[in-house]
Amino acid sequence: MRDGIEKFIQPHLRELDGYSAHRSPETLEGKTRVPVEKIIKLDANENVYGCSPRVQKALASYQSYNIYPDSTQTELRKAIASYAGVGFEAVVVGNGSGEILDLIFQLLVGAGDDVMNFVPTFDMYRFRAQLRDARLVEVRRDEDFAIKVAQAKAAVSPRTKLIIITNPNNPDGSLTPVRDIRALLETRVPVLVDEAYYEFCGETALPLMKDYPNLMVLRTFSKWPGLAGVRAGYGIFPPRIADYLLTIKLPYNVSAAAQVAVLESFKDMEYLKSTVNRIITERERLISELKKLGWLRVFPSKANFVLCVVLNGKAGELREELQRRGILVRFWDRPLMRDFIRISVGKPEHSDALIKTLREIGG
Ligand SMILES: *Cc1c(COP(=O)(O)O)cnc(C)c1O
């Protein structure tokens, strides 16, 4: 029996299956054979090179933490607009791109509406849809993770309020061809393209915005500039939509620290580009080394991670064994994903340690 305050909980939230966040190293104290500070964390696509050293200094010397940050995010939005090559009115910044996603759902999706996504993909969309009591229309990708466009279009109904394309897709790193994005935009349903890994591939849907007023693009500072812990992300929208999002957001959703960190990152593009390039180079080397093992099927990737099928079917056990030996990779105990592990691209020495450990474990 639910009693007291519990019986007042919204029915659709009672059985909610939350987003399973990564295991943070601190929670693994005593569970691995290596000390916590030696753990190699390749499970959350974070940037192993860290943020720009200039960001560390700027955060330490900032003098106005006692003052509320600019609720209209003017300086930040201008800097992002110039970086992305769009108008200032198009940009909205959030506490991570996750917050922007949440705002989009609040603006466009109500109880009983349809939200379409293409699985397997980033699980956050499912989670946000369920929070809104929306109906999730999950269109299965093919075995190479390509979107089945005809099937998707056939599943669009007047109740469809949002279509989400992750590009490159997480967990596999594949790109959706522009013609497929166009085809989905032709439905006139709002289409959100999540470009969290844009800087690792250079492909963007932004040029389509002039033809399609139903296109929205989501980006983050969590990956390429190494600010996952700071929390900052942004979206690019038709200006009217951006206005609404700015109206419904919490006034101080982007902290002063996040504003300082992002602005400073833009002043150190040389450094950040060099770390992105190192990660891209290392991605290709990691893929070829993983293939040599012979017991993983390795997918090509345009992002900062690599997806593998564990051919003996023991992906979950492999994850646990790697964790015992101090290397964290991503595994999902979910129907479509049980044979996979996803490995974030680290420094060359991280790949070397991983490959050595995988050889020891064997397939
Ligand atoms: C990592 C990631 C994000 C980033 O989310 P933040 O809230 O900005 O940290 C967004 N989308 C996808 C697909 C991701 O993999």
C-alpha cells in the first residue's frame, strides 16, 4: 500500500525506468584490483585530455561568483552563434544539452503524444519521453545502425510531435546521410538532430535550416572541449522556438562557472582542435587493434567511441572483468544491446592498456 505522500505521485512516474548513468570511479572503491586514481575510464565518452588549461585558470580567477549569472546568456549566445555560424537569436544554452532536450520536450510534447527515435540509440530520449507521459515510437535501425526511412515515415502520425536523430549515433558512431535527414524533415514534424559528437566528424545538419523551419540542432560542451563536469550544452532553433525556450527555462540555468568555462574554451581553439585530432587519430588505431583480437566485431565510428560486438556473447562478463582490472567500458543490460560494449577513445597509452588486458582475458 502506498500511503502518505507517495499516493500523490503522478501515476506515469511510479514505475519509471530511469536513465542508467555511468558508474563513477569513487563508487568502485574496493571493487577493482587497482586504486581508484589508476582506473582508466572509457565508459562515458569524456575527453581524456581534460579541458583547456586556460579554463582552469579562468575559473580560479573569476571574481563574481556571488552575482547571479546573466539569465539571457547574451555574451555566451553570441560566442556560440559565431562559433556555429548562425544568428544569435537562434541559440539557447542549457545546463548540459540534456537540459535543452528537456526544454524541447516541455515545449512540444504532451501526455499521449508520439515521440519517434531510432533504436539502439542514446537512452536519454526514452527517459525524457516517459517523463512527459508520451508514447515512444521506437523504429529499429538496421544491422549497420542505419535508419530505415520508409518505415519511419510510415510510422509518423498526426500525434507525432518530435523525431530525434542522433548524428553520429551513440552507441555506434555511424552517420545518417543528409538525404535521410531531409526525408524525415519532409514529414514537417519537428526534427531534432543531436550533434553531440559534431567536432569529431565535421558533419552537421545546420545548412538544412534555411530550407526546413522544423529543424532543431543540439550540441554539447561535454565531449570535445572536455567540460562534462561543468555542464553546458546548446541548441540551434528557428528564432521563434528559441524565444519560447528562453521564456520557459529557469532564469539562471547556466552557471557563471559554465559561462566562464565555455567563453574561455573558445579562446583556446588551437589546443582543443589538437586534442580532438589526437582522439580521431587514436580512434582509427584503436579500431584496427581491436579488430586484430579476432573475437570482437568492431564498427566504424565518426565519434570519440567505438562499438564492438562481443562474439562469444559474454559482453556483460567482459565488462565486469575489465572493471576488476581497472578499465571501465560501457555495457547495457538491455534487450537490443546485451552483446555489445562501447569503448571511449582515450590516449594511446589507454588503448595500449586496454588491448593488453583484452589479450590477457581472451575471447
Ligand atoms: C554525451 C551525449 C550528450 C551530452 O549530454 P550533456 O547533457 O550535454 O552532457 C548528448 N547527446 C548524446 C547522444 C550524447 O552521447
